[in-house]
Amino acid sequence: MVEDRYGSDVLAGNWRAAGKKVSKPVAAEIDLVVEVAGDGWCGAITRVEAGNVELEDWKGRRRQFPLGAGFLIDGEPVILQKALAKQQGRTRTASGSFVAADDRAKVALPSRILVEGKHDAELVEKVWGADLRAEGVAVEFLQGLDLLEDLLEVEPPSAKRRYGVLVDHLVSGSKEERIARKILAGRHGAHLKIVGHPFVDVWQCVKPQAMGIPAWPVVPRGQDWKTGICRGLGWPAESKEDIGIAWQRILSRVTTFRDLEPALLGRVEELIDFVTVGE
């Protein structure tokens, strides 16, 4: 056999494409966050019609672009295509669970999940609401962890009435951690589970990618955190109404559990397992 010293024909095949990234087709679904290649515009899809896709950036500004190539997702080139009508079949809830064949809510169980903070409760409802209704678990807003002991005295937990509690910023050495440890060591501790995420506020439990930003702004110590976040993002922050509008903008970007940080996901699933044990 004679060895070919020069190898194969370098012009054979698609040699021009060597080393180039191939754009993959992606359905243009509402709330999908994409970047316009070469433009820098990054935003969530808000509308697809007449061959165009509308993107809204984190400041609420909207622009339209033609469907097709020229977009990036996580730095990878994609071709946006109009989403096809979904076939009927098993669907999933926002938490990733399959929707039961009979999706009527059960009669509420005595056990419940208490969520510290109004925004926290709204986020839990949006992502896990369908699952919790299917299990018959009620979610209640807890104004503050320091009020939990009074609630437990009025309606004490038991083996058939378990309480799961979700707390903001539950980290070692914090005031919340000390209160939680004291309550769990008390007479109601056996039928109570208190967990929390490490973030200053539940806003941070939403991934920056879902917001179309590289990271959450850093708020200087001593400044109101939510006000600092709004100012860092260029949003109005002069009143309670401004803060409420900012939260609704953030909440609108959450459509699935994938938009949330694992530190929150695991804790909520832990509480659901705790209050539904034996059901």
C-alpha cells in the first residue's frame, strides 16, 4: 500500500464551515430570553407575529426583530422559529411536575406551608401553586418569623397538622436562625420544619439570566435593599408603588422552576415532602 503523504483533498466536503458554530433552531416561546448577535440587545420574548419577534429588556424597553438567524442563547447561535401548536399529551406544571389526569384540587389538608413575606408567597404560588392545590396543601402568608410562636399557640401543630415554614435569609448567626432554633427546640418542634434560602431577599432567588441581566446589582450596606436594586437596574424607586411594580416585573419573568435558584427550589420541595408525608 502506498501512503498518501499529503492526505485527503482539503477542498473536499464543506471545508468553508470548518470551525464555525452551527446555529440550531429554537422555538420562539414567550418569556424565552435571547440576545441579538452583533447588537447586544438582550430581552425576553413578549410577542411573535407577522414574522417578527418582540423582545423586552430588563428596563422594560421593547424592540422587534425578524425571526430567523442572528440570535444567541447563552452565547450559542440559534435560529428563532415560530413555535408550533403543542400536541395534546401530558403537560407539566411550572415546578416541572406532570399534571395529573384529574386536576381538580383536593380538600385542603390540615397541614400547611407558611411563607414569610408577601413576595415570597406570591413566588411560591406561581411556581408550585398547581402542585400544592393537587395535594390539598394551603400556602399562607407569614408577616414575620417573630410572629410564628403566637400563631403556633393559637393553632398548634400535631402529627396530623404539620407546618412547614419558609424564611428569608436563614443563614448561620442571623436573627432568623436564632429565632428558628428556639422555636424548633420548643414543644411544637416535632411537627414543625423551618427552612430558608441564603439570599437577602426572595428577589435574588430569580436567576439573573431570567431577567436578562448578568448579575443582580450590589447594594451598599446601610441602603434599603429593594430600593438599591431598583436604582441599580434603572427603575423608579421613590415609593411603595414603584417597589410593587418592580416586583411584578420580576415575577413576570418567572415561568418555570428553571428560572429560580436551586437554593430555593430544594427548600420548597423539602417543605412539600414534610407536610404531605403519609398522604
